[in-house]
Amino acid sequence: MSDISDRTPLGDHKILAEHAYEAIKQAILNLQLRPGTQLVERKLAEQFGISKSPVRDALQRLAGEGLVSQTRFSGMTVQSFDPELVDELCAVREKLEEMAVVLAVPRMTGADLAETRGYLDQADAAMVAGDPQRVVEANRLYHMIFGRCSGNRVLDAMVSGMQDRVRIIALLCWSWEKSVGKEEHEQHFAVLEAAEDGDARRAGRLMREHIRWFREEYRRAYR
């Protein structure tokens, strides 16, 4: 994480809190701060050259997004993702993302489908290059497009709101089991091919099965 003190006015609490939020969030999403890491306000404030107050605001915001956890005894830590929590998250994803796909497919234009295929091409190129960060980012955009095209703003927000946690889980799984990426990629293409055929129910079912497979792979690979 970079020092932000030289590019933000020290008197502007909101700007400082926003920069602290973005810096900490990116470190969490990229596993620079790994799940379970203690987040000490004083140390983070010293790193940024600011007071503890904007750091505290940033951590509270991240806690609201499910990226940071808080307990009475251990304070703030980066959220850990044990198999039970991943099961709970994926159980919700199965329902919401299947619904998103079923609603999206009849609405998707040729441009939407081409954009979706483009994300899978990006993921494919990143896998060849051995760059998991780019793989999971392309996959995040792939999943989000179905929510965006669903025509349901509430559903779109709910699907999008889970993707940061999914990114972390995917990176962890990738770090434990490199072969996961290839099968995941094939499943993504199967959903897209059903969407291109205009078969919304099949595409939705394949998305549900894909997420169920993902949760089982995480449990198997978990360390």
C-alpha cells in the first residue's frame, strides 16, 4: 500500500478516509493483506501519514462490505473465508446469479454477448500468462454483466456486491489449486454458449451448477 500523505490535503477528512479506504481495499483484494491479518489503526495511520480517525472510518466501511471483521477481543482483521462462510455466500450466489442469467439472456444484445466473450478471452490470455490477478478480474466482470443486463437494479446491486468477496475466495483457491482455473473457464464458456443460443433456462442452470462446483472445489482445496 502506498503513502497517501503527499497527495491529499491533511485537513480534508473525507478525502483522507476515501484514500485510506481505496488503499486498504486494494491490498485486501490483491491478498497483500491476507485473510486473518490484524488491522491496527495506529500502524495504518503511520503508513499513510494521517490521523487514526480517517483510517477508522475506512475500516468501518470495509467491515460493512464484508471485507473486514471486528470482534471484541481481536479488534479489526481482514475477513477470513472458511468453507462454512463460503458455503453461505455461494448458496446466495446460486439463487441470485441463476436469476440474473435467466432474466439477462433474453435482453442481451449482440454487443453484450461480445463483451461477455471478451472477458472470457481476457481470462484465457491471463491464464496462459500465469496472471491470476487478471484472471479473477476478468471473471468478476463476466459475472457482473449478467446482473447488469438483467433489467433489475436491485438484483444487479446484490450480484455486484458479492463480487469483491468472490475475488478473494477465487485468488485463495487458485493459490492452493492451480488446476481450478481451466475447469472454471470451461464452465464460463458453457454458460455463454447457452446464452448465445438464447436458452435462458439452460444458461441459468449452468451458472447455478458452476457456483455449486466452485464452493465444493474451495472446500476440497481449503488449507
